[in-house]
Amino acid sequence: MAAGPETHDPPTAILKAERVAQRVRDVASADRSKTPAGTDLRCADTRTGDVAVRRIPRRPHGGPDDRACREGARIRSGADGVGSRNGTTRHLVGGGLDPSCGPRSPVQAHTAPTTRPVLLVHGLGGTKSSWSLLAQALSARGLTVEAVTYTPIGTSVEQLADRLVVEVHRMLSQTATDKVHLVGHSLGGVVIAQAIAGGRLNGLVDTVVTLGSPFGGTPWANLLPFGAIVRALREDSPVLRRLACAPVPDGVRWLAVTAALDMIVPGLRSVPAHTQAETVTVGGVGHNGMLLSREVVGRIVDALPA
């Protein structure tokens, strides 16, 4: 005998429909204030596909706007009697089932770097490699470090200062920071002082460290009668007189390191004229030896706040 069409036991089908309808009434009652009037509320079991619908009556004075895929639209087990059972989850949204509702991936916050970078300026005849020991120590601390390079032939202190200003702005733009630290050895310190005196770095410099920089001139410049750079490093030159009168901008800390055995810039010639500068004298090293002194490197690292 051929099997007839499949039928459901009437009492069982009725009970199932009543249970689904009751869930809709429960949810509509609990979430009524969050659902716009005139919206169909559908409660579906993703395992069986059973769906029941109930329309929310329109309110005389309207209601709050609905947001597509609200966090509250996902109802888990134990909340209003509708939720997860045996690994199934039901999503309740106005007008139907919204498959896009579910756990949201956390938004990753992108923050600008907070450590201020360091720009190194070598001295007459120096190169980027002159800073190897210091650059390694600063990088190990997590600071961004770059070194400016230049040739002293056919240029002047003012022109080198102009280049330094450009490098500072470029570095600030690349690192998205507000200020830089400047470290200069010998002539490099004079270049830094000239760039600051020009006023184009106001508010952009945190700390300045100069090592054996001839703010009071160097006697060796008198033995080399050629070149604008050399003339600028003579005692009482127009460049050094101008720098001696230039005040340090507000908010800039200045540390001047001198070497007890420095024969190139001896004594207090490497101390800036302005009284705001802090001075540290290191024994046992000379003019170029400061770049290889672990004591000097340690003092510089300690002087530069992250």
C-alpha cells in the first residue's frame, strides 16, 4: 500500500506554534521600547526554521528610531526566554532575520607615536658613523634616531642651519610627534644653535645636547685662513657674537658636555653664553673621544626624555 502524504500530529503542531508565538509575545513585551511601531517581530529557530510573527501597534506619538543590527537585537539564552539552545542562536530584528548581527570585532585604535625622535649633527670632518655608539644606545631605548650629514666645503653655518630646519620638519612629519631632541658635536652644536636662534624651530625642540661645540671659538681656526665655516669658528666671530646674544626659547633644555682633555675646544669655550645651559665636564677623554665614551653616551641617554 502506497504511503500517503506526511502529516503532523495536530496536538503537537498546535503546541509548537503556541510556544513560538509565546516567545514573540515575551520578546515584544521586553523590547517594546526599543522597537519602532509598525515593525514585524520575527522569532526564528535556526535549527528547525520555525518562525512566528507579531506586529507592534503604532504609538500615537511615535517612538525612538531603530538602528540596523543593534547590539540588543542579539538575545542569548536566559534573556526573555529566547536564545541559544543546543548550539542554536536566534536573532530578533525588525522586519526579519538579520544574518549580519553577531559578535563584532574590536576596533583597533591607532595612536601616534609618543616618543620624541633624536636628530644627530656631526662636527667638522665627521660622518654619520661618528654617532654609532650613541645611536645604538638610543635605539635600544626605543627612540627613533637619525643623523644629518653634510660637507663643510663651500657652505656656511647659516646654510647648514637652514638644512637642519628642513630636516627637523621632515622628521616631525614622518614620526607624527610634536618635538625633537637635537644632539651636536663640535661644529654640529654651533649649527644647532644657529637654527634655534633663527626662530624657525620655536616650540619644536625639547632638549639640546652639545659636545665640545666652540661657542667661544677654537684657536685652531686661526691657523686655517680659508672657508666661511672656519672663519665662523674663530673667537669673537660675527656668528659666535650673534649666538651669544640669542636667548634659549622657553621650554628648551640645554646640556653642554665638555671634555677635560679637549685640545680643539679647550676649557670653557664649549659652554654656551646663556645661563640656562647645564654644563657637565667629563674627565679622561678628548674632543673626539667624547663620541666613544660610555660615560658621555650614558649622560646623553639620561638627558633625553622619551
